[in-house]
Amino acid sequence: MTGKPVLLLFSMLICHFIFQGVTAQDQEIDPYKLGGQINVVHVAVPFLTVAPDSRAGAMGDAGIATSPDVYSMHWNPAKFAFIENDFGAAFSYTPWLRNLIDGINLAYLTGYKRIDNYQVIGASLTYFSLGQVIFTGMDGQPTGGQHNPNEFAIDASYSRLFSDNFSGGLAFRYIRSDLSGGAYSSGGVASSAGEAFAADVSIFYQNELTVSDLPGNLALGMNISNIGNKISYSSDDKAQFIPINLGIGSSLRVDLDSYNNLALALDLNKLLVPTPPVYHDENGNSVIKAGLDPNVSVPVGMLQSFYDAPGGFREELREIFYSVGMEYWYLDQFAVRGGYYHEHETKGNRKYFTTGVGLKLNVFAIDIAYLVPVHRTNPLANTLRFSLAFDFEALQRNSPGDRL
């Protein structure tokens, strides 16, 4: 199988996307261009969409089809079936939105265990702390109450190898979001923590190929994540969709020689939740002028998300956000990474470059990522991620008992 057309396509896509990202920083946001408007798709518990690890975080948040690693739980659990080691664990920490407020951070703990040559199980814990909140009255004066809002998700996954090149995975997730600690009430109804249960369905394919007489690997992946119930924070609160997401990714790795290899990755993502319609007032009532009713069930909302944008098909295309990334390894011990993340101006306007490094030692690996926003006022500016992964098999090999 020749890889020249594939490599050419990757190069064209990456050049096109990066050029768009560079030129977009000077564009004015027109809320009514193309007959549409600034119309962000809102979801509850958005922390589930934040890249928790430094490897993907340094590659523009691309990870659906990159080579399997201990962080596959978040990106594509099906990748676990192809992982080389039998057991691994990792921890990652991200100070988040520090340009806005101190105390916001994301912590991620994950691990996996191989059952046999075909099956792997995994688990993870994602914890998001929103700092400290002091409650105030209508006059803006403190009421004496305070709370440390937090959200977390506990995951368990199962992945299986179906052939030498294809695998599938399932993940199950419990989500809890405590934003007020029950200290807030509206209309006499006390607030409470929101809870949800969700699942991921994923597939992964990889195959060896040749690129200009150089050995390489082509991988494709898909993950439909967070398929779950809506979440609410009080008995009379309107339930909100969680970030159900369709992610499709591809990656191409080329072994330049016995010491160096280079990989390129591209991810496309779209939220499978309803787009807010455009309303207008009719005899004192809000009536949908364009778009569809967002107050629907989860299955209907997932299907409707492909055709309900009030701006039509062009707005639907705006809801696809993409990540492109590059990873260079030397001796499979030192890595340099870079990437770009793009979200349309009318859908959130998150645009940033990323960079980072990785270092593999005998027993553990360290990864660091740094985010560089396109817009200087972006609250994500100067975001750092730190990840530490452990190779327990290497630890056993280096133990005194194994050396005797």
C-alpha cells in the first residue's frame, strides 16, 4: 500500500487549517454574517470536553487516532486494545483559566489492565475544581455562605481486538456536578448537585503502510462520547444536555530512520446536542423564528443536531471544530509536539496553538504542554498541563528480584 496520496492529503489539510487559524485573528466577528448570528451551543458539565493530558494538549487537543497510550480512556477507549504493555497508570494536572480566577484546576487519574491478548479494561477519575465562591444577596453584599464548586466523572471501559487491525471499545461514566453545595435557592426551591450517567462507543483501525519507501502506520478512529441523560440542579430546573460528542480522527506516522519518527494527526468534532433556535416575540410569547425546538429527548436531540441550526447547513458546518497536531520522537525517548485548535467565531471562537515536549525514562514518562491563544485576551492564555505516566512493567524488570 503506497502512502504518497495520504501524506499529500495530510499536508494540504494541515497547511490549510493553520493558515485559517493565523488569518482569523484579525477578522471582526459579524453576528449576522451569512444570515446567521453568534449562536453558541450550550451544554452542562463542559469540563468533560477539556483535554486532560499533556500529550494531546500539546497536539492541538488531537487524540482520537493517535498511537495508543495510557490516556486513551478520554480520547478513544478502543485504542487500549492495541496498547503494548499489560498495565499502566498516569496522572495529569492542569491549572485552568488562571487569567480569570485562581483555584480553578483539572486533575486526571487513569489506568488500564490487559486481560489477555484481545481484551483490556480501563478506569479513570476526572476532577474539576472551580475555586471558591462567596454567596451574596441581591444588594451584592456577602451573606456569609461560601462553597467550593466541583465536578467529577468516574469512568470504566472495556476494549476488544476484533482483528489484527480493528478494535472496539465501550466506556461507562458517572458524572456529578456540585456548583452550589445546596446553599442557593430560587423561588423557594433549593439547589442540589446534578448527576448523570453516560456511555462512550468507539472504534479504532490501524495498518502498516509505506510512504516514499519509508515504513509507517495509518490509523483511523471514531468515538461517540457522553451519550447520557440530561442534568439539572433543582427539582424545577430545566434539564440541560451534557456534551454528547461525535469525534472522528486520523493519524499518520512515518519512521524516518531507526532513530526518528514523525506523526501527523487530525481530529474533527461536533456536539450532538440541539442548536439554540432564533426566537421572536408574537403577542407576548416567544415563538421560534428559525431552527427547531431544543426541548427534546436525548435520542431526538442527537439526531436533530445534524439539521436544526437556524442558519441552515452553513451553520451546521460551523459547529465542526477541528484539531491538527504533529509529534516527533527521537529514539522513542524524547518528543517534540505542536498543534492548532480551531472553533468558529460564532460558536465560541476558541483558537489557539499548542506546543510541548515529552520525555520517557526507565519507569515513568513526563509530558508538558503549553497553550498559545490566537487572541491575546483569550482567558486560556498561558495554560500549562503536566502529565506523569508510570510503566509498572519496567519497574518490575528493574526490581532487585528480577535482576537476580
